[in-house]
Amino acid sequence: MAESRSVSKVRSVGEHIELEVGDDIASSPRYNEDIAPTRASQRTWSRWNVASLWVGMAICVPTYTLGGVLTAYFGLSVSEALWTILIANIVVLIPLTLNAYPGTKYGIPCPVV
């Protein structure tokens, strides 16, 4: 008799998509538990967590250094330097958000996206 193998299923849990890993995926040589999609119950970050992370990455020592370089070497005023840094952070925010969307919706870790 043939063995009964479970088949992977995709299901919707609220606004998230969850993969129930079956034997068909788990037995693949490309499957790795470390980069497997997380369950919806494991996704605990909200928009505020992501926004806090972005602000924490935007307000750091290299940002202050950039502000100093823009004012001292390039002759920008303080307000021009602040606007330049703000625009640069928004430009960086766009690809970060596009990369984060499938990760948060499907539970896919960043290296897989």
C-alpha cells in the first residue's frame, strides 16, 4: 500500500496568508525550517513596531554625521541638511516597505523575498 502523505495547504487567517507545511514540502531538499514561513500567530508586529524600527534606523550616528558633512563641507544650511536627510530617508523607506509587504503578509523572511 502507498503511504499517505499530507499535502501543503494555503489558508487565509485574517489579513495574513498562512502555509500549512505538508510532507510534500517538508521532504524537499530545499526546505529549511529556519527560512520557512511563520505562522500567523507568530507575527506579532504591528504598524507601530515597523514605524519604530524605521525611526530607530533613521535617527542614528551616521545621520548626524551626514548632517555635519552637509553643513560643513557642502555649505548647506541646517534646515537644508535636515530636508535632504528627510527626503533621503523617505526614498529609502519606499523599497524597504515594498520588501516588507510580502514578508508580513505571507510570513516570508527577508532573505527569501
